[in-house]
Amino acid sequence: MNTATGPSKKHVSLPIWRRAILAAFRTRAIWTEQAARLCEGPCIVICNHGSMLDGPLLALSSPIPMTYAVTPAYAIQNPWTRRGLAALSRMGLGRVIPLSQTHSLALRGLCAALQRGESVMIFPTGQIAPGPELAGYQWLHRKTGAPVYRVQISGADRSRLFADGGTRLWPEITVTI
């Protein structure tokens, strides 16, 4: 259920422990030709953001580790999410840079990560909700020339446990890379 190929028939092989976690969260990963492009060099990945599951599920589904921009409320202040993000980092799924909408200095940290050859992931709305996209990822693109790839998560916003206004206890989720 969780290892699928997209229209281009590209296959990404994930370790069994990652496939097991994705299956536990009823998550199916679909990899398109874009998944292979993520492996070609540093890039900026942007994604819709509808629940607290989005970042971890994307990290588990991604063919590469990335540097994730995370609001300080989750990256630093909340002890539960701070520990969870640290655990994901120890698993080799990427690292976290706290990024605030009001203090965009951390964008320089993302810029430095791109210049070191790392890929970065940023939620362009800056919050768990649909809304207008902020200019952070565009600034990164202009500064570094790194390509921007958009990925899509569907279904996580329906979770009563992890999303505001969710209606299903354990919805099926799809991550399309």
C-alpha cells in the first residue's frame, strides 16, 4: 500500500521500517519523475500543509533527507514535538531549522543549507491551513538558483487527531512526490 510508483514508473526503495511506519499511518507514497529529480542536487521542496502529520510523513516518504523549516512553537517550545522532530533527525530523515513568519532570519540558515548541497523543505503558507503563499521559498530560489519542486499531501487534513476540523479518526493519506 505504501510503495507505489507514479505515472513515470519510477520506483523509490524505502527501508522496511519507513514503509511500516507509513503503513501504520495508512499512508501511500506516489513517486513521479520529480522524485528522481530531488536526488540530482540541492532543491527547494514546497508542500501544502493541512495537519501536524505532514512534515513527518513527507520525511518518511522522501527519497532524500532534507532540512525542514519548522515554526519555533513546534521546533523549540513544545517539548513533545521538539522530541519527535529530534527523533526523526536521529533516524537520518533530515534536520530542523526553526523558522518564524515574523523573524525571517532563519531563511539565511536555509540558504546556507542549499549552498552546502542540502535540499530544504518549506511549507509556503507558513502555517497549518490553506492560505496565501509567503515569499520565503521564492527568496531562496532567487538567492541560490535551486529548483523548486511542489509535492502534495492529501487526506491528512481529515485527521481528527492531527488536524483542525478533521472528521476521520484515521484517514487514508497520499503523499505525491
